[in-house]
Amino acid sequence: MKNFSTIATQYIYVLFFLHYCCCTMFVLVLVQAADPSSSEAPMHKAEQQALYSAVQAFVGSWWNGSDLYPDPCGWTPIQGVYCDLYNDFWYVSVINIGPLYDNSLRCTANIVEFSHHLFKLKHLKVLSFFSCFLSPSQNPITISTSNWEKLANSLESLEFRSNPGLIGTVPNTFGYLRNLQSLVLLENGLGGNLPEEIGTLVNLRRLVLAGNQFSGKIPESFGGLSKLLILDASRNKLSGSLPLTFGSLTSLLKLDLSNNMLEGKLPREIGRLKNLTLLDLGSNKISGGLAQSLEELVSVKEMVISNNPIGGGLKSIEWQNLQSLEILDLSNTCLTGNIHKSMAEMKRLRFLGLNSNNLSGRVSPRLAALPCIGALYLYGNNFTGELEFSESFYRRMGRRFGAWNNPKLCYRAEGNSTGHVPYGVKSCKQETTINISGNVLSNAKLSEANWDHSIQFVASLGFSSCNLDGVLWVIIVQGMLFILLL
Ligand SMILES: *[C@@H]1O[C@H](CO)[C@@H](O)[C@H](O)[C@H]1NC(C)=O
Ligand SMILES: *[C@@H]1O[C@H](CO)[C@@H](O)[C@H](O)[C@H]1NC(C)=O
Ligand SMILES: *[C@@H]1O[C@H](CO)[C@@H](O)[C@H](O)[C@H]1NC(C)=O
Ligand SMILES: *[C@@H]1O[C@H](CO)[C@@H](O)[C@H](O)[C@H]1NC(C)=O
Ligand SMILES: *[C@@H]1O[C@H](CO)[C@@H](O)[C@H](O)[C@H]1NC(C)=O
Ligand SMILES: *[C@@H]1O[C@H](CO)[C@@H](O)[C@H](O)[C@H]1NC(C)=O
């Protein structure tokens, strides 16, 4: 025992000694580096000058790099700028411009043009502009169309984010950037057609084009991006149909094309995206029914197709194949027919939105047996018969079980009601007792419960492209009766 403790003590001494040595060396190194007279940072003057000029062009002429940051890759680093050594010389590898942190480089409101000095930085890997070009009316800036070939060998990540003053089109010269792995053009003022050339950037892992004004078709060439993991072109004005070539994007994990004007049918090829976990095609004009190949998306966790005039029924798909599915939103998609019983086999399902369609038939109580279900929306359909869910289900779900606005649906009250009933649905019992005094009263009762949701439903019809006039009429009549009875 004694032996052990002495050994341990010695060991600690050794550690202490090593630590001390290291610190001394570290301090020596620091002293050496901090003494500008003893060692000039090994950086070519041209590279240093290009960095100063490039940054100055965006942050303003007051910014004097050589004054403020005489050794930008050494002991006076510039916020957001990082360097790497190549052949024992410093080169700039990262430039982030924009207010990411308190002391970040911010852009001036008077940027004259997209500076060409950037293109002299031979080893630039990462270039990003965040909240830099702000005014589309007073100072609109377009992305330089020339010189990108100079960054062809180095640039891996290019990002423009939250720049409303960045307008014009995406230059097709981005096609030179063959080493690009991430291209993010998020929430800018860009527009026009997407250049075909982006489809030649075969090393892209991430392509984000969301929140601009891009229009026209999605180029077929995008199908060549076989390493792509994330494709987000949501919130633009893209039209035309989904390219059939998308079936080649087999690495894809996330595909978000929501809030565009895409039309036509869902291509069968979409079933080839076996690794896809997110598919969001919501708020477009896609029609032609649910493609059967959707059932082949075995990894998909979240599928949102809401607000499209898809039409057709739910029967075309073997829903039980989608064992990873957690969120399924098919609301406002002009669906008809019954809820297919295989929908109750999706064991991971947490959210099921079937509201605002023209679904009919009975609602299977097996949906309540889905082990994870936390929200089930069936409102605004044409379901009939009795709801046979338990009171404990209604209690657990509250308003997250929505079955209102199904005029022929009622719930079966249990003998000893604890007051947990589906919101906005009439009791089957109530209807038969009220039957004596006639239909008007029973309608009035119903509309009272439904009133606020009727408004919500009418609002949701605002972007419906299918004909639900009949339903709307029923609601208006109910609403008027309600007002009359007041
Ligand atoms: C920055 O300051 C130095 C010396 O103070 C001066 O020589 C140089 O011209 C200035 N550069 C710019 C771009 O204003
Ligand atoms: C899909 O994911 C698996 C597991 O992460 C991976 O091994 C496979 O290479 C991926 N497939 C494609 C086409 O990227
Ligand atoms: C209702 O509950 C009471 C006690 O609370 C009980 O006596 C009665 O049998 C119950 N009736 C039904 C139909 O369950
Ligand atoms: C309900 O009223 C209708 C006529 O409005 C009548 O034909 C029907 O038999 C009534 N049903 C019940 C259960 O009283
Ligand atoms: C709803 O579907 C039924 C057939 O199930 C059809 O008769 C009816 O016209 C449809 N209503 C609307 C508004 O599309
Ligand atoms: C509801 O379904 C019935 C058939 O069950 C159909 O006659 C009726 O048109 C449908 N109502 C609406 C509003 O679609």
C-alpha cells in the first residue's frame, strides 16, 4: 500500500513537471509570436492586401486593415477570418462577413459593388455573407458573374443568408465551383431561373435556395447531384413539375420544395429515395393522386403534402410499409374515399392530418390505438356514423383530436360521462332526443360548438384549389342559423 502511494506521488510530480515545461514553452512561443520585430508573419503581401481590400469593400472605407490588423493570420486576427498554412505561408481560408457575433465584421450601407478582390484569395474555402446587403430599394447589389473560376479549386462552402438587398439571378458561373460541398442562398432577394450549371456541382452535399423569388422550372440537371443530402428550395415561385431525374438523388435525406407553384403529378421515381427522412411538398399545385411509390420511402419520418389539389384516395398506398413515419400531413388535398385501414399500422405515427378533405365513411377506432399518436385531425370532411374512441382518448388529446365539421358524425356517449367528449362533435344520443323538436335546433347546437372552427375552416379554404363549395355552403347556412337564434 505504502509503495503504491509513493509511486502515485512521484507520478503526480512528473505530471506537474511536464505541465510546467509545457507552460513555459507555450509562454515562450507566445512571446515570440507577440513580438512583431522578431518574426514577421509569413504571408505574401499580395494575399494580405487582397484580404484588406476585399473586406474593406464590404465593411466600408473607414476600415483600414493594415492599421487595425497588421498581422491578420497571426497575432492580430480579424473576427470571422481564418487562415491556413500552405507551403509555410499563411493564406486566408475562411471569410465570414455579417453580424454573427458582437465583434463581427458588419457591412456598410453603401457597398458599391461585389468586390473582385475576393477572387485573389487562392485558398479561400469558406465564404459567407450574413445580413450584409440589406436594402433592395436603396442599395441593391448583384452577385458578381465573373471570376468565380478563380476559386474553382478551393471554394467548398458559399453562403448568402438574410440579404434582402442581394438581387438579380444566380450566375451560371457558379458552375465553375466544382469543389463546392455546400451552397446556401437562404432568404435573399434573388430571382429568375435557377441555372442548369448548379446541377454540375457533383460534390454538393447541401443545396439551400429557400426564401427567394426563384421562378421557372427546377432544372433537370439537378438530378446529377448524387451526393446531395439536403435540398431545400422552399418558399420560392418555382413552377412546372418535379423533374423525373430526382429519382437519382439517392443520398438525399431532406427534400423540401414546399410553398412554390409546382404542378403535375408526383413522379414514380420518388420512391427511389430510400434514405429520405423529410419530404415536404406542402402548398404547391401538385395533382394526379398520391403516387403509389410513396410507400417505398421506407426511411421517411415526416411527409407533408398538405395544400395541394392531389385528389384521389388513400387506398393507392400500403401505409404499413412506412414504419418510420412520425408526421403525415395530407390536409387540404382533395382526398376522397375512406381512411384506409393500413393507416392504423404506422406504429411511430405522432401526427396525422387528414382534415379539410372530402373523406367519407366511418372512422376506425383503431386509429386511437396508434401507440404514439399525439394529434389526429379529421375535421372538415364528410365522415359518417359514430366515433367509437374512449373517453380517456378524448381526455388525453383535447383539441388535438379534431373531428368538427363532419355534419354526419357523432360520438357515442358512455353511460357515465366524465365530460370528456370530442370537441365540436355532437353526441349521437343528443341527436335522437333533439330529433323531436326538429333539425333546426340540432343544427344550432352543432354550429354553436363549431363556430370558431368554421371561421378557421373557411380561412383554410382560401388557398384550396379544389372545389369544396358544398361544404362551405353548409357552414355558412349553419353560421347564419346560429346568428338568427342569437
Ligand atoms: C491605412 O492606413 C495606412 C497608414 O495609416 C495608410 O498608409 C493607408 O493608405 C491606409 N489604407 C487605406 C486603404 O485607407
Ligand atoms: C443510405 O444510408 C445508409 C446508412 O446511413 C448508407 O450506408 C447508404 O450509403 C445510404 N445510401 C445512399 C445511396 O447514400
Ligand atoms: C354510473 O355511476 C354510478 C356511480 O357513480 C353507478 O352507480 C352507476 O351504476 C353508473 N352507471 C353506469 C351506466 O355505468
Ligand atoms: C327523427 O325525425 C324524423 C323526421 O324528421 C323521423 O322520420 C324519424 O323517425 C325520427 N327518428 C327518431 C329516432 O325519432
Ligand atoms: C365528395 O365526394 C363525394 C363522393 O364520395 C362526391 O359525391 C361529392 O361531390 C364530393 N364533394 C366535393 C365537394 O368534392
Ligand atoms: C358526403 O357524402 C355523401 C355520400 O355519403 C355525398 O352524397 C355527399 O355529397 C357528401 N357531401 C359532401 C359535402 O361532399
